[in-house]
Amino acid sequence: MRLVMKHLSGGAQAALMLIVAITLFLRTGHAQEFRGTISGAVSDPSGAMIPGAQIIVRETRTGTVNKTSADAAGQFVVPFLLPGDYSVSATAQGFETTQQSLTLQSQEHPILALKLALGNAGTTVTVSATPPLLDEANASVGQVISTASVADLPLNGRTPAVLTELSVGVITTAAPELVHPFDNNAGNSWSIGGTPSQLSEVLMDGSPDLTLLGALAYSPSEDSVSEVSIRPFDTDASFGHTIGGVINQITKSGTNH
């Protein structure tokens, strides 16, 4: 770099430094939103919406509580929730409390339909048998490799990033060999959505986890990863730093125990 600068004029040197600074800034980027959102509507047995219903969203492992109220149309939104197991309860005067449990994955946005039965608010109705939740708020195509899969599936070199190959639209470009946690190139040798290798965004908890050359910068241990989110065809506007897909490794959080 110094040899190049030495043979350039003052104006050319300034222009070169500006290009380098812009390149480094764009490559570094900002953290991407990996948290999820729970929204829905509260209605009575006839289907009429219940405005002002009290909503409590509790993370069952940590006890973290988020409270909100349904608006005039009986709808509610609880954003910025870390991936985990949640209990959602709704209550209103003159109605029994309804409670529903669900597992929220990275960037997921389930929409719940909570129905309150007439009765005493001190009575709680727990909904356990529900149809699969559809992510109607996100058109991105992809999947999440769950905590159980990360823990139980055999991992090449105990490197969670290799689970990316289980997703639709992902083809490995590395030769069959042992992948060590320090093998940065092998841990990110994927063609995602038909794009060339190492041109996809790789994140850890929403923060960039790539070197300047597109290799994996850091590989967390298998025991510290909760899930691996792969989106080969992402439509979320927050992910604009790639022509390929988005890989996001979510690390585990603590609990009350």
C-alpha cells in the first residue's frame, strides 16, 4: 500500500484513501435484526374483536415479560423478541383468560388468533392443540435448524455452520473433508440460491461474521449455538449486503437456572 501511495499524486492519494475507507465501511456493515415478532388479534366467541384486551408475552425459560394492550380493532404487536419458548396470554373484563404456547425462531413473525370465552377472568383456558403457525408477515424462503438438531445431528468438526447444507437452495462447494472450527473457508463454502461461493451474508446473532475475503470469521462451538437460520432467498429489506442468501447462527441465552 505504501509503495502504491508513493507513486501517486496528492489528489490521487486522497481518492484512493476515500475508496478504501468506503470499502471497509460497506464490508463491516451494521447488525441485522434477527429477533422475532408476535402479533395477532383478540376476539369473543362470536368473532367480534375485543379492544383493550391485556396481552402478556412471557419467555418461559428466562421469565422475561412483555406487556401490551390490543388496539381499538382488537389487534396487538409485540416486536423485538429473542428466539425461544413463549407463553402468550390474553385477558379482558368479563372473559376467561386464554393462554397459548409457542416456540419463536429467528426472524419469525407468527400471527395468533386468540379467542376469549365468556366467564371469570380468574379462569385460564390453555390452548395446547393448535394448527401450525404460518409466517404470513414474511415472504422470505428458508428454514431454521432447531436447537435439538444442532445438539443431536452429527456435525463435521463440531462446526454448526455446516448445517447450512440441510437447507433448500444450498450446495456445498468444498471437497469432502474434515472441517475444523478454525477452517474459515470450509465453514463458508456454499453456493446459495445459485450464487458463487462465499458471496452470501454470514451472521452471528445478527452481527457480521465474515472476513474481508468472505470467509467465516469466527465459528462458535456446537454447545453454544441455539439454532442456525438459513434464508437462501431473502426478501427482507434489512439484508441488502449480499447477492446470495443469509446464514445466521443464534447463540444460546441464559435461563433462571
